[in-house]
Amino acid sequence: MLKRVALKVAIPQISSNETITSERIKPKGKKSFTEISGIIENNINIQIALAELIHLSTDYVHNIGFLNERRIEDEISNISGLFKYAELVCANGDLCCMQVSEPNKDSLCAYQLLLQENKLNEFVMHFMGRNIDYCNNEISCYELLFDSPSFRQLDTNNLSDNVFFNYFRHNKRNLITNKCLPLLGFSFHNIENDPFLFSFSRLVKSMFMYVNDLNYPYTKFITWHENDNT
């Protein structure tokens, strides 16, 4: 069930106390197509960035977080080698993410090939691998209230440790961006009846959907409030 709510209820403002700085990064040498394919296949943050940029626009700016604090230099090298534009972003002097746009041709080709071969993360393919659903013609925000007894409930312990959901919930990039999971290919019906979203909703305090398909860039995503002890 969808309950219309005010935007400010669902999406709190990012703290204005953060001092944000950025630094442009240029790739060090050209990577082969095989290298690029391997990097994409083994890094869920890059899969998510490419999926969102392909749907919205390749010149749209995406905030991509890091996966391993001990391998940040390697991650910076990998990410900067896949996009024409890449900047390091710090919040209060603490490196929290990179801003990227314009994936290069080999990155786009490798991503599409991996998608066709079902070699991307299963949740990237499920949530972000669909064509955009244009059907609402509105700007609105809803609270998601899952109340159907017919859901196939997944083991919520599995989702709580899942790298895909943890990336959206706990990555340091959330210092400068709101927590949100893009669902551009989902209709309202899809969202209300998705068993993965139902199981995810059981891990958080409340869940909301925001949609804007009147103005560019077209947007549809879920966001959430974590439990007080999370």
C-alpha cells in the first residue's frame, strides 16, 4: 500500500555542516577491454554507477563510494580508468567517494555484455537492469506499507549482510548524498509487490518512494529511515 506523504518526511536534508571539497583525477594509462570487464564484474559500486548513468544520462554525475578502505588507491585507479570525468570528494577532509560521469566506450560495452551474460550482481540486474517505466506523470512521495500476506519472505539475515544493500545503507558516500535505491524500471505495482523490497523493509524503520517523471532528470527511487539502533 502507498500512503502519500510530504517530501520532508521521507528525505531529510544532508547536514549543512559538512565542508565538501573535490579534486579532479585523470586516469593513469589505458586499460584493456578484458581488464575493464573484470573490474566491472568484481566491483558492485561500479556496476551501480554504470546502471544509473546508462538510465539517466551518461553525462549525469554519480557519487560512487569505495568498497575497501585498505584498497582505496587501487579503487581510485580502477574507477578513474572507466570514466572520462572523475573527482575525489572529501567531507570535512575525509575522503568519502568519487564523482563520476561519461563512462568510456569500453566500459559501456563491457557492462552491456556482462548484463546479457547475467554476470552482474543479481540485485543490480533485478533493480537497475530494466528499461525505464514512464507511467505516472507526477511528482510525489509515498510511504511504502507492505501488508500483503502473500509475499515470499526472504531470510532478512541474508539481506542484512548483503553487499548490495549494505552499499546503499552504510557506505561513506552517504555523507554527501541521500540514501536511495533507484527503481527507474519499476512501476508502482512492481514496487508494491516486490519480495526483495518487502524483505528489505523489515530491516529498516520505514520506507518511502519518491517519483518525478515530469521534469528531467526523470527520477524514481526508494529511501528509508534506519532503526534508531542502526
